[in-house]
Amino acid sequence: MVSDCDWFVHYSSRFGYYYNNFKEVQEVNVGENIRRIREEKKLTQICVAEQVGISQAMLCQIERGTKNPSLQIGKEIADALGCELNNLLE
């Protein structure tokens, strides 16, 4: 049974869709948020990719929105950027 305070996340091929109790839907571009936070912290794609254990090319695809990270990779990217996973979903 789903309670009123449960949150759900679903990813499409280009955008993540953030479901709040199946009532409200916001379009989220996770890649744009990753790029914005990375650039604010003056980190290179190579630096972040190495910390996460993925290639720079993969991180580039995630930032462009052509690939979506798994939940585990998303968490590792957030850790490398020094932020919470929720910050990537805003």
C-alpha cells in the first residue's frame, strides 16, 4: 500500500519525471543539474568521472541527456559533487 507521503522517481530516455504521490509531475533534466553543479564547483568532467568510476564520455552523455544514470551512479555522482541526490532531481 502506498502512503500519502511516499515519493517515486521514474526516468524517461531524456528527462527524469519526479512523481509526488502520483498527483503532481515535474519535468527534470538530471544532466543539466549535474553540469550546473559541476561547473559551479569548477570541476572537470574527467575529475568527476574518475571519482565515480565511469568514463568522461559517459558523464558527457549523462549531462547532454542522451543517457540516464542508474540510481547507484546518480548517488555516486552526487557524492562526487558534494551534494545530495535530491539536488540532481530538482
